[in-house]
Amino acid sequence: MSNASSHRSSFVTSLQSAAISLATSILLSSPFMSIFAISMNPSSWNAFPFETPNCSCMQPAKHFCVRVSGILSLTNPSTSSSVAPSLVLHSAAKPRSISFACSTSASPSACTDERNAKQETGNTFILAQSTAITFLDQFHYVHDRAIARYSQKRIIIIHDEASENGRAILRHSAVCDVMDLLLVRPQPAHNRVDLLTSDVESEEWMLLDSYSASAPASLRIDLFPNRRTNLRGRYVRLAIFNYEPYTLWSGAENSDDANAFHQHNRSLTIEGTESRLFVEFCAKLNCSLEISLDEAGEWGQIYDNRTGDGIIGALVERRADVGVGALYSWYHESLYLALSKPISRTGVTCIVPKPLPLSSWMIGILPFSTVLWLAVLATIFVSTIFEVMFSFVTQKFRSIEAVLLRTNRNPYSSQMLLIGSLLFVGLMIGNAYSGGLASVMTVPRYEKSIDTVQDLADRNLRWGSTHDAWIFSIQLATQPTIVKLLDNFVTYPKDVLHVQAKHRNLAYSIERLPYGHYAVGDYITDDVSHNYEIMLEDIYWENCVAMATKTWPLMNELDELTLVIFQSGIQRYWELEVVTKFADNKVQHAISTSRHFENPGPIALQPSHLLGAFFLLAIGLGLGLVCLLLELLWHRLSTTQRTMKRRHGVDHDEE
């Protein structure tokens, strides 16, 4: 009896060994060859600490990986160097103590080959069926904290006698992110190893192929067929919000007009330049869009405890699979989520208040610049000094009184030269002023416009929008100009922003789309858009991407479709059609022509045009009046003083 039991145990062990050999051959069939002599006792699978790699040249792994005790190696045909495989044998004894294994005797070149092997096969996991549920429970937790991202993951499960949880594995939430699932099941009664795959719809295992334990294993069929070409109506949870022209949604009156689901009801119609990408995506792969909405959160944010709101909050909490809507390649969000290939390029700039015409009282000083006015004043000052000096010298020689432009019987040559130079300079300045005044009266002068980022910072003008997402891309900047812009950025609700637009005391961030249109918030309406003009320079530019969970299995398919659509040029047509259909075309036209000032044509002179001259006349009359009063006061004081002196002298003579 004991001999029969021992023989059966040996037979089962050989079948399990064949199952592991077959599973690992599937994993490592190309470009590596594998040599196996593995212990079949799961309790002897030694897991190494997560933080401590077994080779100094290895970095701490970010995946589930353990090494099996015994001999396990890979041989690279090109280098003939033995390296540890990039695979997983998950141990129930210590499920969280996991790392890549590397032989301590491996050379640096072997470690390099091992890292290359990890790149090839690091998305595949081999585990025992008895530990599959524990593995899947930790699947999302570990991958959410991983740096490396592999969208197409494979799990090979080796059946052991201690577990019959096949259906529980297929019902697990993590299986939705693993489309390539293979169960290797030894069949001692039939002396073979069965290979089964998952049928998610029926939640049953489906037989793919069988291999005899006595014959060499040779793969006859594709054990991981591409299921991504036909998703059979699988839901793709898409997070969006209303933001023209990228993503728009509205309720459909009947299901035939809808192209998306909400709470599993076909009741939404989505539009937009980026929404159409996902409509085409599901049309190609035969999937259904389940929309996740958070209008209040908009783009959202991610907190340190891995919760959030808006689009990116729905993704980090796994309430959605993928999100889109003018999401940029933000660094902080890239630590928590996976980013797709660029969908489009956008430039972030501002519409700023248009410069107002300068006040009419400044017409008198506008013909000359500040520097020229200083030069004129310096000329008058120097001329006065020379006149006083010449007058003082001529008085010594009984010259005539030093009065400018007064003729004399015997004038000195120096005085004549001084008078001539003053006449010449005065004539030049007068003519130049007349020409400048004619120009100012003909062409209206405006305040200095805000054209560049430096101008926006120097003006110290606040700029803002409804969400901090507009500054996510520049929050790590250290340039003084950008730092000042960050300090001046503000966020308000839409109604407050609309009121502020009427007061012209705030700049508004907008997007310059790749094909000549603009993404403008709906708080900028036609009645206020004419008060603003677009800056000539972008604050920064970014690539719009889609964001997804790190384990979303369809990222490669989305990237492929994105690049095909981008190179086709159809996005130009999409942008034109969506903007024309949904945007306020008057606002679009006002912004695109905001830099073109209309010529009002000839205008009859009004009193306001001479307000500057009248203002200067008023200043002159006022100064003259003040001087007259001072002279009268001085004369009165002088007369009183002389009278008192005379009286004092008469009184002294009488005594």
C-alpha cells in the first residue's frame, strides 16, 4: 500500500514538474532557453525581501517577483551568460516579500542581460493556484506604487491539489486588467497537462490544449491569442467633463441617438476632439463607453492618500479606467497614472485687457518722449546759465542790460552767438514738436499692451481660471518670471470670472489649439470678449494625453490608434467641426481678430482733442497768478519796510 502511494505521489510530482516546465517554457520560449530542476514543494519557495536585491547591480524591483529554490537559470544564446529569469512564483508563506532575483556570482554583463530579460518578460507572472487570490488581492496595490508600467500583463497559474478556486479567480476584480490568463493543470489520471484560458463572459475555464507528460512539450497553438481586437462589448470606463472643444456630453432622448453609457444605461451622447478618439476606439475594438462624470471637480487633483476628485481622482480611485479632456503630461500625476502617446499639441496663453486710448490731457506731452523732454529741459537750463554768465561779464565792461533778444548799439560777439544758437535750437525744437503733435492728433495713442510673458509679470496683473490645472505644468519652475506668474494666478467660480471680465482687472488663461482655434471658458461671452486681446507669446506649451490606471490593459491599442489618427490629419477636420458646432463663434472671431484695430477714418476735431493744450494753458496761468501774488506780496513788504525806516529816521532827526 505504501509503495503504491509512494508511486502515485512520485507520478503526481513528475506531472507537476512537467506543468511548471511547460509554463516556464511558454514564458521564456524566445529569445531565451531555460533549464529547470525545480522543487515541487511550494513551502520551499524562498521569497527575498522587497527592498534588498540579490545583486549589487540590480535596482529594487517594482513588481511581484520571487525566486524558486533550486537551480533556475536563463541562457542568452548571444552571450552564453547565466542570469536569473524575470518571472514570478508566488509564495503563500510570505506573499509581500518579493523582488527580482539575481545570482550573486553574476557578472555585470550578466546583470545587464538580466535587466534586458526583465524588459522582455517583466509583464508575466507565474504563480501557484493556491496563492492566486492572495496575489490578485495585492495586484492593484503593488502596481499602483510601481514605476515601470506594462499594459499587457500575463498570468500563468500552476494548479496544485490544495486549491479549487478557479471561478473565484475569474470573478476577481484584478482579472479585468489581465486579459492573458493561462491555467496549467496536471491531470494524473490521464497522464497529461491541460492548458486552459479564461472565458470572462461565462466565468469558466476553457480548454486550449493538452500535452502528454511522457512526450516533449511542443507548443502547437497560440496560448495567448489577441483578445484586444474584439472586446465583445466590454465596458471601458471613461472619465470626462464638459470642456469645449475637447470633451462634451449631453443626455440623449433615446438610446439610438446615444453613443455612450452612464450607469450602464445607453443615455449619453459625447462629442469633442478627444471624445471622438474614444468613440473610434470602441468602434474599432467593439467595446462600450461607460462615462464617469464629475463636473464640479473638472480636471481634479490627487491627494497623498491616493484619493481625489475630477478626472484624475476618478482614475486614482479606480472609478474609471481612462480619462481624457485636455490632460497634459503632468509630472505629479505621472507618478500615479499611466500616460498615453500625445494626442495633440496645445499652447497656453492669456487674453488680457485691451489697452485703452491715452487721456486727452496728455496730448501736449505725447509728441516728445520722456528722454526728449529731459533733453529740452536740460537745454533751457544750460542756456540760462550761459545767459547769466554772459550778462555778468558784460556788466563789468559797461555792457548793455542782459536781456535776451534786446538790441544794443555796441553788442558783443559772444552775445550774438548765444542769441543765434538759441534761435536755431528753438526753431528745430518747435518744428519737431509741431510734427509730433500733428502725428498724435492724427493717430490715436494707446496704453502699452501686454504681448509677452515678461510683460504679464511686469504689469503684475492677476490671471486665472476655474482650476489650478492651468499651472500644474509650471509649478516646478524656478525662473523668476514664471514664479511671479504663479503668485499672481487665482481661481474663481465661473460666475465670478464673468463679473471680473466686465471690470477688465483680470487676465484669463486660454488654449491655442493646433489648427487655429481657441479653447475658451464659457465665462468669456460675446459681450465681454471685445474688451480683451490675445497675447502674442505663449506662457508654455504642452502635449495633451489620455491618462489611465497603471494596469489598464488597452493602453497599447489606444496609443496605436492615436498615432494613426494623428498622422492622418483628420484632427484638423474634427477641430473645425466641433468648434463650429458647439463653440461661440463670435468669441472665437473676437479673439482671433483682437490684435487688428479698426481704422475709424477721418474724425472732426473736438474740444477734447485740445484738452491737453488747455491743460497746459491752465497750468501756465496758474503759475503766472501765483508768481503775481508773490510779487505783490514782496512789493508790499518792501514798501512797508522802507516806510518804517523813513519814519524811524525822521523821529531820530527830531530828537
